[in-house]
Amino acid sequence: MSEVTAHHDLEHGAHHDDHHESSWLTTYIFSQDHKMIAKQFLVTGIFWAFIGGLLSLFFRLQLAWPNETFPILESLLGSWAEGGKLSNEFYYALVTMHGTILVFFVLTAGLSGTFANFLIPLQIGARDMASPLMNMLSYWFFFAASVVLFLSFFIQTGPASGGWTAYPPLNGMRDIAINKGSGLGFDMWIGSMTLFIVGSTLGSLNYVATVINMRTKGMSFTKMPLVIWALMFTAVLGILAFPALLAACGLLEFDRLLGTSFYLNNIVINGDLQAYKGGSPLIFQHLFWFLGHPEVYIIIFPAMGIVSEVLSVHAKKPVFGYKAMILSLGAILVIGFFVWAHHMFVTGMSPTIGKVFVIFTLLIAIPSAIKVFNWITTIWRGNLRFTPPMMFAIGFVSLFISGGITGIHLGNSTIDIQLHDSYFVVGHFHIVMGVAAFFGMWAGVYQWFPKMFGRFMNPTLGYIHFWGSIIGGYMVFFPMHFMAGVPRRYYAFDQFQSFNNFTDVNVFMTLAAFLVFAAQIVFLINFFYSMFKGKEMTEDNLNPWGANTLEWTTSVHPGHGNWEGDLPEVHRWPYDYSTNGKEINPQNMPLGEGEEAH
Amino acid sequence: MGTTILALLAVVLFFTIIFFVAKASELSSIGKDANEEMESTSNLQGKLLFAFLILGLGAVAWSFFELGPRMLPQAASEHGVLIDDMFNITTVVAMLVFVLTHIALLSFAYMYRYRRDKQAYFFPHSNKLEMIWTVIPAIVLTFLVFRGISAWNQIFDFEKLEGNTEVLKFEATAKQFGWILRYPGPDGEFGNRIIDSEHINQMNELGIDWEDKNSHDDFFADEIVLVKGKPTIVKLGAQDVLHGFYLPHFRVKMDCVPGMPTQFMFTPAYTTQEYQALLSTKKYWQQINPETGNPKWQDFTFELACTELCGKSHFAMQKVVRVVTQEEYDKWVIEKNRSYYYSVINPDASPELVEVAPVELVVDSLLEVVDSTLMEVVAAH
């Protein structure tokens, strides 16, 4: 089946439809091939990661040297950094956009957009997604969201600057006297998020439909690779949680544009009582975190799935406790919807309600602990090949532990009184869902790069990338735990003698941030160079990592439709490593004589 | 400009060198046995991971010694001790998990690094093990939840102060970018606030009802003054956007929400002086502050900060907090100017005169003003 015509005949197999020519435009831009869409998500995600990382360097400069001037900043940012010093208004715009970009555009769209698209059809043995058109639209809504958000940097009042959490009333009134970024910049933020949610929902519905309906013969649910389970659960989370944010944003825009009072009550500005009556800012917080907390699982699930897969392949050992892994994911999915208010212990919510959320929040530590112990047992007595993806997978487990344990502090409302909105929180979530999720993503990129582009990335650059990222990442975020009572989102600390004890630590963290960024430059060089010039994958080495899953049964450059002949049939679970007298037993390999399916 | 270009060139050169070294190592591996290559790579990376374990644990231990003393010092309030204890217990548990799991993870990585002559051990599951690491975390977490919630109950048990007349009350209303601090005066009762556009204006941002006699001895302050050992309730609010009322040393934090009153209850355990004396015994606080030339503990003050992003000057909403004895507090209260006299009766009156004006007299004169105004209104109709 030729690459040109495959997608017209996914159902009919052999029947060819030759009159429709595929052009450069339909192959690379408006492609309906899940593999191309995955690459589009990946490249867009990498673009955003670069921007988001760059923004963090700007504000890290301010945090490290609040009294210095950097002329280069003025030449880069113009009036936002007059005299070479970031303005406080732009500082808040930077942290707001950094959060928005990293949470939504990189670690949601870039991560699950890439790997759900790429892996679901290839690993369950389907020719494409249930709806390739919807899949394409999902990317283009994301692209439109990206354009709107990107343009908001260039308007006069600047991008949104009221925090990525978009709390009203700061973001609830369209008044640039209150907050410069709450003018057009925030309208664009809302517009961008709306497009983003449409895109994400189209994608998620498609992923779930595909996993449920389009598994190849023999691919029962209990023979599915864990990464597919993780990606399907991610999609379910997205479908259930994102609409809450859409509703929250809609009402917020009503308050801003139409003068309603969903979130506003008795606002006094300069001694002038505003007409808003009867709303509550807490309602927005509830809606926001009803998405916002499941969102962290939307970010971490794909990474967990990828890591389970990568550890097992490179240890040549079945992932330990396959069913426990699925059940723990499922438990996190369900409990994850009942913990959102742990972000609100001291926002004025009733202390009685707080107690319920303490219980659910700490309950979630149990399935998380199960996963960690299972990963560690997976590598126990394995035969570990430390390829770059394996390094990142190990790094992920380390980071997930380090970031996860501090969740036990924060989930306990009593301790959270002191830690809420402090650097302890910044350290916690950057390690557990920022750096860790990135490690999952990189593990996935290094693992499936050969399948995506038919070429290998350079391993030495991969190791440099790994060590720079893990050492630098810990150096940036570990010291933040000692700043347990120091408030986050502070432009400078010189107004308080209580918070001014960490000047040199801030310098240290900024230098480490530059180290991490440098490691990412190494990754970028490696990624784009290898895409065109990397070592080629050959037909006699189609399964370079020695994996059991189906994607490695396709050709070097699989066309649209993935398999040239019939779809592969599945006979065994994906983790038959080092059994049956062989290191690998691919899923499509029939059971041997007397062998029982796992 | 010249240095910028030079720096850029240096950066480009740096990445170019890294790239070519990496590329060379890739080319040199062509033609070699892939398994042998993997064995030597895995050997190196496995050892590096083990070194990372040792150095990492060392760095963590070092950071506790180096950064620990810079953390906020011990709680200066009674309930704060509960929070600190909870924090410390949780940290011990967390560090135990952190160290043990990392030792396991990275030693296994080192021990089971790839060897050509070995095969992995097929070990897909064990219900017994799953049981162990479900039950143990469950027990530990139950303990933490139980302790946490019982502390939480104590901290938010407002009923325990009901009927207690010995409670110090004050009100903090946040706005961009400052705090309006109101004390109820000697009568211990705040004057009413009426939220409508008649009462709220630039002279009276809070909408204080001057006809409520309780308001007459209320006063505004530029600092928070508290009494050691005296239960304190702070009534919180916000004018424009969300703010957060945060007293770091007292472990007090609660958001200030426009249109929704919130509160927090705490008891200061030390006066500022006593707390300074406490710090003076600590090595970190004996260091000299280069700006003032004093030891750090001498410059110490308790502070109020904002912890909910509220706009461009969120980082600058500082007020000083002083904890004093009851006598000092009583003296301070008497010295303060009653906002009522300033705002309503005679803003230009000298503080001394205002201070001694008997409350009844002023009220009467105010009522007269009100009466005559009403008469005028009636007459006009």
C-alpha cells in the first residue's frame, strides 16, 4: 500500500483509490496521518518549551541579581526592561506565561499530544486514529491557541500577568490600572485557552475511541502496553476536567466584558465601590482546580506510561506488577478528582471541608508509592542497558520520588498553612510534575525517535543532556525546600528582612538554571541534526532496542496505514522479556508449544 | 557590544566542540560489536549513577547544614508549634523514604548494569510484595492524616474563645498595595461597616458607620502590635483583589477576599525582645548584617507579608509586627489617635486635644449635626 493513498482505505485494506494525489501540503502540514500529527505536536511543544525556558531565564536573572542591570535585556525586551532591569509588571507577565506555556502547551499538548498520537495506533495495531480528521483538527486548534498566546507578547499592555491560575478579581476586571496584563493580554489568554481546550477535547475523545474500538486481533485490554493505558486514562482525565476550565473561563469573561458578578462582590477601588454584587472569587478557584489538579495527572500519566515501557524494554524484564500498575493509575484517576481543594486550604474555604481534602490527598500517595516500588522492582535483577531513554527513565523515578514526598507535607492542611504559596510549593511541583514530566517526555523522544524519523539521535549528546538536566534540575529546585516560608511570586525580597536570607542561594539556582538550559541546547542540536543527518535505521535492524511491542514490526518509514500488509495479530502480553528462553518475545509471536499466555 | 559578540561566539564554539566530540565518538563506534559497546557504555553510566547517589546524598546532607539555619526560625505562636512539629515529623518520614528508595533505585542501577553473559530474572509480579507496599504507606499516612487533622481542629477551633473577653482583636484589610489595620480601641468592639456607596468614599474606604458608637474609639495603625500570651483574632478582608495575610514567624496565613470576611486565631508566644534574645544564641543570627553593622538578631523584626498574587507590587506589602507586654500595649492604645475624631469631628484638631475629648460629648455634637441636616432635608421638601 503506498503512502500516498493509504488513508482513504483504512477499512477496505486492499482497495486503492488512486485519483487523490498527496501533496507536500497534505503530507507535512494538513496531514491526517497520526504519525505526522504527533511530530507536529512534538515540534510545536519543543518550540514552546524553548520559549518557556527562555522566559524563566529572564526572571531567574532578576531573582539572582535584583539590583544589577543587564543592557542586553533592554535590547531584547525594549520598554519591558528599561535600563536593563526587568520591570515588576513584566516580571509577573513572565512568570504567568512561563506557567501557562509549560503546563498547558508543553506538558499537556506537547507530551500527550505527541505520544498519544504516535503510540496509540502503532502499539494497538491500528492503521490510524478513529477519526483522522478530528485528529488533524485537534492539532490545528492547538496551533491556533499557540498563535493567539504568542501574539499576546506583542501587544502594548503585554501578555497576561495575573498568574497562570488566572484568579479573579485580579484577572476578573478588564482594568489595566489594576493589572496591566488584565487588559487585552488576558482576553487573549482566555481566547487561547478556549481554542486549546477545544483542541485537547477533540484529541482526547479520539484517543479514547481509538483505544476502545480499534485494537487489532488479540490485543485485549490486558495485553495492552502500560503506556497505552496511561495515555487512555490521560484522555479520560482531559475529557472530564477541561470542560470545567472552559466554563470557568467563560464566566470570567462575562464578568470582564458584560459586567456580571460571578466571581466579584463588593469591590472597592480607590474608595469607589464598584457595582459588582453577590459573586465569589472562591467559585472560580473551585472550578479552576477541578481542572487544575487532574491537570497534573494529565501531565504525569503519559510520563509514567513511557517510563514503565522504557524501564521494561531496557531492563529486559517485565514491568513488575502489570495489573497493580493499571489499578494504581485507575485509583489516581478517580481519587484525583476529589483532591482539588488542597490548593485552597487557606483561601477562606471552610476548614471543615479542608479535612475531607486532606484525607483524599494523602490517600493518593498510596497508589503513587505502589508505582514507585514497582518501578524499582522492575530494574531489580534486570540486565540494564543504559541507553539515553533508560537514563531518563531512571531519572524520572528519582525525580518523582523527590518531588512526591514533599506532597505529603503540602497535602496536610496543617503544614500547608505555612507552606502555601511559598517556595516549598515551587520546589515540589517543579520537581514532581515539571522536571519529572520532562524526563518522561525525553525518555519517550529518545526511545521513539528512530521510529519517528528512521534515524538515531547521538547517544553521547543524549548522556550530556541527561546529566546536565538531572544535576542542574536538582540544583535549581532542591534548595527551594529550605525557602519553606519565603513567598513565591516575589519580584524582589529586599522589602523584607524575613525573606532576605537566600540571596546567594538565588544566584546558585540561577546559575544552575543556565546549566539546565545549556543542556537543552545540546538536546535541540541533537534533535534537529539527527532528524536529517543522524545514523540511519536499517531494514535489518527494525527493532533496535529489542522491544516486544507492535510499533517495531513496521518498516523503517511506515506509510499512512502503518503496516504494508495485514495488521499484526497479537498473541501475548507486551512484557514477555527474558522468558521462554529468549530475551524478547514480540507480542505478535505466536505462543510456543505448551506455552501459556501470561 | 563587542563583549556581547565575543560571549556569543564563545557559546557557539562551546556547543560546536561538544557536538563534534559527540559525533566523533559515534563514528568511532562504527564496526564495533554492538553488545560490547553497550556493555562498556552501561558500565560507565551505571557507575556514574552510583556516584550520583553518593554525591547526591552528600549534597543533601550538606544542604541541611548550610541552608537549614537560614530557614525561618522557630514558631513564635502557640499553634505554630503544632505546625512545626507536623512539618518535622513529615520531613523525617519523607527523608527516610527519599534515602531508602534512592539507595535502592541507584544501587540496583549500578548492580544490574548490562553484561553480555547475564540474563534478566523473569519476575512479573508478587501479590505479597504489592501488599507490603500498599499496607505500610497506608499505615504511615493514616498516622500523618490523624495527627494533621487533630492539629487543624485545634487551630481552627474558634469556639474555644467564645465569651473570652481577654481576646485581642484587630482587623486587616488589604488593598493594592498596602494594609489598612484597624483596632477596636479600649471598648474592644469594632464599629460597624456599611458596604454601600454612601458610606464608602475616599475618606472612608472601609465604610465605617460613624453613628455606631463602637466606632468612636477605633483607630488605625501603621504597624501590628500584639500582646504576648494573649489570644488574638485577626479579621481579614480585601478591597480590590485577593491578597494573603501572612505572618511568617507566627505560622499565620489566610487569604483576604473581597466581599467575603475571613479570620485567623493565634496567640503570640514571645515578645519581639524575647524572640531577639532567642535568636542571639544562634550562630547564623550572630553574623553581622553588612548594611547596618549590627548582628542579625538585633535587626530582627516580625513582619506581615502578602501571599496571594495581587499585582505589580505584590512583593512590597510589608508591615512591621511588634509583640509587647500588656502594659506596653495599653499605653500604645491610649496614645493612638481615634480615627473618628480625625475623620468626622475635626481633622485639623491637634492630637492632644482629640485624645482627651470625651466620647459622649462628641457623639452628641455629631447627632446635632445629623439632626440639623435631616431638618434641612425635610424643609427642602
